[in-house]
Amino acid sequence: MPLYNHIYGYIYNPAKSLKPTFLRLLRTLSGVFVIFALAVFFASCGDSSKNPQRGALPVSTIEIAQANIPLEFEYPARLKSVQSADVYARVEGILLSQNFKEGDIVLEGQPLFQIDPKRYQARVTMARAQYDSAKANLDKAKRDWERTEALYKQGALTIDTYDNALYNYQSAKANVDNTKASLDDALIDLGYTKVVASFTGRIGMRRHDIGALVGAQGSNVLSTLTQLTPIYAEFSIPSNDFYYIRDLEKTNIIAQVILGNDKLYDTLGSLNFVDSVIDQNTSSVKARAIFENEKYTLVPNEFVRVKLEGFEAKNAIAIPQNALLQDSQGSYVYVIKEGKAQIERVTLGKMLKNGLVLIINGLKSKDIVVTSDLTKISQGMPLTSKGSANPPPKTTPKGQNPATPSTTQK
């Protein structure tokens, strides 16, 4: 009889339909099922004993390695001339000529303005005549003194005559010095009628027209002269960055200017001043870099950015920023220890442009830091490393782009 007839009969009349043959079949099938279930159970137990991490979450990781990490810093800065000075009329007179074009580069010693010199030439002539007269009087007084001294030694003259001759000689000598000083003063004033550039730089707009009276009170500034090369870039260094700088030789630091259009200025500079105190109002240190500006590309008072290179963090640790997590207690990362996730609190340092961040403390060499699936992880969760989807960053030479730390991808 077919099997389904047995089953049908058992459902509607179990006492009559359930025959010994069918009962044996059910016992056989039950035994087979029990044996199969036991085999699967023991097989799974054997697999779990060989792989205790079965069911662990696969994550990307990096292995921490300490390294000397080149650093760079970038700060807003303002360009400033090495020196800028007003051009003064140092004597009073009529302005006769202007010997430059406004905005031109003028050289040191180049004539800029001419003030009417006639009155000062006359004073020089007068002072020179007085000087010549004083020298003639000195010659006569000297001869009289020499004769008087000789006759006095012979006893032919009295002491009064001797004293008068000596007095006349000394007075004539002092008068020569006095008239010589007056002549020098007159020559200086005459020289001031020719206004020259005291250094090489760009001349500004004139303040007075030709024919105007200059040198009087309130009208003595003729123009402004500004030195353009070299040129300073002044900026402030935050106190958190200052400790990288204070122990370094400034000659090892490379400075670059980033212009307003984000292009690099083509000439490297150097750091030539770092203040010795921290400003209590801004918690920063004043600093200054200097750049050659032969093409006069840089302009005083222009706002730029200064990039400093040549710094190095010794035996430092850096990790990708995407490995960081935050909570109410601060920053932390997940590390794998004994196959399980463990929270490590970290203190952050400088953020690097290549997506890394310096770790001041909290991690050590050989730590395995998790960099993926962070939202799926909790303390004590089983983890296994699956490697990294991104290749390790390449280190670039110092003085170019910021180098990346030495980290081994797992």
C-alpha cells in the first residue's frame, strides 16, 4: 500500500491504519535524523575550538610606529617694509624742481627735489669770508706771540706784555674754530636744498607743488620713500605651536609666502625674529620672516599667509583623523587587544594636512588601531583585522609638502 494511504488512514483511524511496517519506517527515519543532528553539533563544536574568533567583525587597522615627522605651520601674516620714511624739507625755501616720477623706484643718493639755494649760498660765502679773516688774524697773533715769547725770555719785556700776546694768540685760534663751525653749518644748510633719497625704494606722491614754500612749520614733508626689498612678513605663532620652534635654529626654518590667489611666492625666505614673551592677550608669540623682493611683487601692508617648514616632531605618533571618536570625556580610539575592541583615551596634537593627527599620549608602538566600522564597535566586541582599503601614504622630502608619519597598514 502506498505510504500516503498509511498516513491518511493513520489520521482518520490511527488504531487500524498504523501497521508494523510503517512503524518501523518511522523509527528508521527518526534514528537517521538524530544521527545527522549529532554530527552537525559535534562538527560545529570542533570548528569553534579551532577558530575562537568566528563571528568577529572584520575591520581595517593600522599598526602604530613611532617616527620623526616633518611638520609645517601656516599663519596669516601682514607684509611690512623694512623701512619707510617721510622725505623732509630740512631748510625753508621755494621748491624749484621735482626730479622723479611719482611711484618710481629711486636709488640711494638720487636727487629728488631742489629747493632754492641762493640764500644759503650767500650764507656760505659770508661764513667762508669770516673764516678766512679769522685765519689771517690767527697768523698775525701767532707771529706776535712768538716774538713776545723770545723777548720775554731775554728779560726785555714785562709779564703783562707776555700775557697779552698769549691771550691774543689763543683768542685768534678759538675764533678760527668758531668761524669754521659756522662755515660747516652754512654748507650743511646749502646741501639740504638738494633733497636726495636716503635709501633705495619706491617714492610716493609729492605733497607740494613746484613753486610752493616748503620747510616752514606744517609743510616740511615732501613725499614718502618705502624700501621694498627685502620685505618683512609679520605674524603670530600660537603658544601650542611655539614649543616646536623655540628649540630649533631659525636658520633651519624655511619660510614661504602664499599670496591672496593661493599661489606660492617664487622666493623662499627665512625666519629672522621670534619674540621671547607670549602675549597675554592673544596667547601667541610675535614672529617675523624676511624675503627678497627684487621684482617688487610683494607690497607692504598686503595680507598673505606664511608657511613655515623645517620642523620635526621627534619619535612622534600620528593616526588618521577618521580613526578618532569623541564623547563627553574627550577623544578616544579603538585598539585590538587579544582579539577584542578596547577603548584608549588619547591627547591630540597638531592636525596635519594629509589627514593625520599627532597623538601626544595614549598610544604606543605596536598598538593596532581600528580605522573603519567605528559606529558598529563597542567595548569588548570581538574584532579581526582585514587590512586597509587605502595604501600607506608616501613620505615627501622636507621643504616640500608635509611628510606623513611612518605607519604600517594592517
